[in-house]
Amino acid sequence: MSELKDIKLFLMDMDGTVYIGDKKIEGAFEALEELRRRGRKVLFLTNNSSKTAADYVKKLSSMGYPATEKDIFSSGEATIRFLQEKRQGKKVLLLANSAVYKQFQEAGINLVKEDADIVLVCFDTELDYKKLTAACNCLFEGKEYVVSHPDLVCPANPHSIPDVGSFMALIKAVTGREPDLIIGKPYKTMAEYVAKDFGLRPDEIAMVGDRLYTDVKFATQNGMTGILVLTGETTLADLAKSDVKPDYVLNTFHDVLDRI
């Protein structure tokens, strides 16, 4: 654990950390702006692979926070990078909504509907039976199985909705298979990309979020400082029962300024 005054890069979850739905969390954006004034770097790090960086820039801007696409890094973007660097030219059967599918196409990923080398599951908000069956058929044939992130649900109103972790459970029930690789939080691929891009050691980076099993675990498994905020999913009762422990617990992210 590093003291917060020594942190050079703050990785920020979004929903439950700086906003909930379309409502800003009081003081969170002001704290980010103050950190930037003090010379700290900020990167929004999200597991949500159903949206593009442009989508998030639009949302943050609508809340009065100036952001560019370079300020956003999603599990979808990390997955594109992995395919470009480690699986170049491989045929990919991709489960993703149309906007994200287009993003992968424009990145030069070789997308196919059958006879794939890799089955890749993202947060497909347009998932249908035909796509699901095609993916399962490839997995029965032993093809590589990659997913963008493991979140079971995505926050929504009035209730949470199924996310990639739920798709994984369904696919396992059909094929008996678990993913060969998970890219997003809390796993190492995304952490390695961040550290490399910013030229920082893990102990110079903090991950801030409201989820223990993705945000905080991402920090603890990858040598970063973990900061839990109590403005989203996790309660103090949840924390007491969990094996995953953050280095710092804040009622709201604005409280970080009192620790620096």
C-alpha cells in the first residue's frame, strides 16, 4: 500500500463512484479536478464493453466534466488491443452490440459468423439466440474462449441487468466451459496495459471504485493501492464479510482530498 500523497495516477470506476445513472455523486468531479490541479493523472477505467469511449465522453461532458477519449479505457478497448498484439489475424466470433461490433471492425479485427479461431464475449445488449448458439457451437469444437470482463450484472433502473458474468454462467451450463482468458478488471492484462501506457510502477497507481470483486480486487491482485468508496454497490456489511480488503475506505470520493 502506498500513501495517497505518493499516488501519481488515479484509475476511476464510473457508475457508483463518480455518478449513479444520470446523477452526479456530490463532490466527486470536484475532487478529480482538484487532483488534476495538483498534478495527478486521472484515467476512467470501466469494465463496460457495451459502450465506446465516445459514449463516455458524451456522458461525462453532459455532467459538466471535461473529458476526451484518451481519458477513457474500457475492457472492450483492452480486448481490441490484446487481439491486435497477441492474436493478430485470428478469426473472431464476437458477441457485442452493433456499436461495439463496428468498433472492433474499424480496429482491423477479423470478425466472422462461423468457423472462428476465438469466441469473444463482450457485454452484448443485443444478444439473441442465433448468436449465442453460434458461440456455443464453436466452444464445443474447442475454440479459444475469451471474455472482456466478469461482472455478473450492470447497474440500471429500476433493477440491475445481466452482464457478461451472467452470459458466462449460461455458456458454462451449455458447454461446461469457463473462459480461457478474461481481459478486464480484476485481471492482469488490463493492469499491464495501464502501467505500460503511463510508464508507472503499480505502487504509483490507485484504483478507485465501489465494487470489491472487480475494482478493489484489481488493485490488490496487481500491486496497486485499492480505494473503496461507499457510494455504490458495496456496504460496510459487505466489506466485513469479504476476503477482499481495500487499503482505504472513503464515504465518498471527495474525501480523498483529506488524505493527500
